[in-house]
Amino acid sequence: MQTTLDPEKQKQAKEYARIRRRLWLVDTLFSAAYVLAWLFFGWRVALREWLTTFTANEWLLVALYVAIFGGVASILNFPLSYYNGFILPHRFDQSNQTLKDWIMDQLKGLAIGAPLGLILLELFYFALRAAGNLWWLWAAGGMLVFSVLMSNLAPILIMPLFNKYVPLGEEHKELAERLMRLAERANTKVRGVFKFDMSRRTKSANAALTGIGNTRRIILGDTLINEFSADEIETVLAHELGHQVHRDIPLFITFGTLSTMIGFYLASLGMNWAVTYFGFSSVSDPAAFPALALILSLYGLLTSPLDNAVSRWRENMADDYALRSTGKNEAFASAFTRLANQNLGEIDPEKWVVFMFYSHPPLGERIEKARKFIPS
């Protein structure tokens, strides 16, 4: 197994990252043009008026309006999604997925995301109608509740729909015991160590600590188990435990809620202007949805570098914990070198790229930190 950086893989990683950034830009520009077209070509009001000939029910009107608005966008954007999600990973030998399985994943995502999105959408519009100028506060509170519920329930209700999770068997009993001891030292209770069939979709490797409270569990991709040594896996998992030790999950939920609250508040100001400028009946007018989507998307784009900076700060802290708690700096460096080769991770991206897109420190920095670390 290779423990040194593969120069050819790094060439591919740079090209892969560059293409994905270009696709992100195309997708962003398309989304902006699509929303602006709805706002300035009169489609926003035409659709609402057409739908009102079928129903006057506010709840149904919102659902139909957003379904058509979002459905048309998804259809127009499908070629880009197909290329980005299926063609490109195969071109760079990062995907094992068949076209049939990829399509099934899209349908599963739609079957899960549509009902959840509909519930959130209807509650959001209920806040718009019922809470007056304080709708942004109600909406932020609702997102907080939703985030906590999803963190707790996703590992047992949603994730198993996409992957098969099984406890590590006798073959990996020693590894499971080692990781459970590592969790105990971090004062983190977990339900067990599980393997999931990551290789069904990708050649990349990963591990995670999912869930909160009584749903927290250690999950390891089969690609990680098959390609990495026990020491390397231990350092990767120690990094994930570092987030628990530093209470990053409640911190991220709190930070995300605060950011969302600010975003909704600014959106409320923007929507007050949009109601006057575009002649909407109120902020809860379904025809105003494209304006709301544009304002929130712009806010997300502008605050993304800040979100990434906070994330990189906490990821650095988790790396420090992994190195201190295991003392296995060589295994840590080796693990992230393997990840760079196996996942086509770019080790030295440009600073502006890190600023705009990276939620984790660049792999090169993490490998160098591990090599310079002196175990106590």
C-alpha cells in the first residue's frame, strides 16, 4: 500500500478540483439567471394566477407553486447534475456506481427530500402568514428544532436507506475494541462500531461519528477498512472524536442557528423591499418565493467563507486532539496521504480556493502538521 504522495494522482486531483469549481460556477450562474427570469419576465405572478383557478387553499397553493418552480429548475439543471454526479467521477475513476444505482439514489433522495422539504416549506409559510414582522424569528427557531431532530434521527432512519450498516464482525473484532476504547478515553458513549458499503458508490474512503445521544455510532467505510492500517484508522477516528471532545456539534448547531437567524432577518428586510418593487400582495405571497430564494441564496454565498473559516478552525482543533490522544503522528500523516491519493484530494490548493470552498484545512497542511508533531 502506498504511503507517499502520488505525483500523477495530484495532477488528476488538481484537474478534478478545477473542473468541479467551474461546474459550481456554471450551476450558480444558471440558478441566478433562472430566478431573475421568473422575477422580471412576469412568470412569478402568471403561475400564481393560473394556480388560483384550481385552488384557493393557501397550503396547497404554496406546495404547487414551489413544486413547479423547483421542478422546472431541476429538469433544466439535470444534464449538469448528471455530468457532475455521474460522468465526472467515472472519468476520474472515483465512482463504482452503475447508472441504474445512480438514478435510484436520485429517486430515493427525491422521495425523502420532497416530503421533508414540503413540511418545512409549509411551516415556513405558516410563520410568514401568522407571525407578521417576526416571521424570521419563528423560522429560525423551527430550523433549530429540525437540525437537532435530523442529527438524532438521520443515522437510524435515513442513512440506512442509502447504505447497509453492519457491526464489525469477528474479523475486525480487535479494531472495533480499539476504537471503542478510544471513544471511552474521549468520554464519548457510542452504540457500537459499524461498517458500511461505501465501495458500492465510490473508491474514496471515510469514517464518521454520526448521531447524537442514544443514536451516536462509529461508522467506517469498507474502503477505509480494506485499504488502511489499524493505526491509520485509529487516527482518523480520533479526529472525529475530537469534535465530540470539543463539543463541536452543539457549537455548529448554535452557530448555524445564529447565522440562519441573521439570514432570515436580512431576508425579511429584503422581502419588504421586494413586495413594494415587484407588487407582491405580501411576504407570504407564493409569487414572492423566487425573490426569497434569491435573497437567501445570496446571503449563503456571501457568508460561505465565514462558515468555512469557522469549520477549518474546529477541524484544526480536532486534528490536534487526534495527534495528542493517539501519539501516532506517522500513522496520521500516512492516513491523510492515502486519503489524498485515494480520494483525489488536492494537497496544495490556492489560498483563494481554500477561502471560498474549503471546510477543512488542505491535506498538505494536515500532513505537514503531523510530521512536525512530537509525541509526548
